[in-house]
Amino acid sequence: MYVSTSEIVQKANSIVAQCGTRDPLRIARELGIEVMYYPFNEQRGAYKVLMRNRFIYIKNDLHPVMENIVLLHELGHDALHREEATKVGGFKEFEIFNMRDNRMEYEANLFAAQISLSDEDFLELAERGYDTQQIARTLNSDINLVALKADTLISQGYRLRQQEHCNDFLRYDK
């Protein structure tokens, strides 16, 4: 089932309000999702639902910024795609982080951008004339999440310049 950008924004904002944080580990804990670290070879993370218990597996040696992005992405799958994950036994990153070929990946990345980057912080930096790279550096994020956030704000009526982003920026083989 397709999830609209406005639904993704609403769901992400609701979770931030409910949990009182943008920190992905705290959000997972508040939502009852077990986060486990694993020495993956070919992926950065995975989301699984086993016997109604929700798990996020994270590669154990990721840079802290990438770890947060992957955690937020997997939280997006929990919030938006739990039913689909339950049916197929979970998701693996190397199969689904390509947004060109999979709408669920795009939706999970929009969710990650919405949770990690507050509208206020983003808009303040944009008004100061910061570019995508400067915003990403200032907010400890990735330029692709910043570009997705810009797209989301544009869809909400903000007058920002469309940003280019890489569709498969979370793929491991890059």
C-alpha cells in the first residue's frame, strides 16, 4: 500500500511527540522495538517481526551518523510497513534500500528525514543561505536526507529550491 508524503510526515511527527525525542534508540525503546547489533557482511540493517515481536538489527561497526540514519530508516519500516514485514518475515537492507525500485525504501527514507531533521532547524538554516552539504554537516545528517527533507517541505508549500539526491544512498556496496 502506498503511503502519501503527508501521511509519512504526520506519522513521524506523531512519534516524535509521543516519544518526546528524535533520538532513534530512545524512540525504539519507547515503542518496544528491540535493537540488536550484528556483524553483517553485506547489509547495514534489517527490520524483522517475529511472533509479534519487533526487531531492528544494525551492523555493529557503523559510523554513529550512519547508525542513526539506518535506525531511523528501519523505524520507518516499523511505522509504515509492519504488516508487509510481518507477511514476508522482515526486510533486509541490501534488497530494499534502492528507492528507484522500491516505494517502501523511499517512504522509509522520507520518514527518517522527517524524524531526524526538524522543520524549524532545517528552515532556519535554509533561510541563512546554507546549502544541502552545510545543512547536513550542521545537523549531523546525510545530504540525501537533507534533500528528501527539502522535497517534503516543498510538497507542504514551502518555497525552496528542489534538491538532487542519490536514490540508493544507503546501499552497502557504494
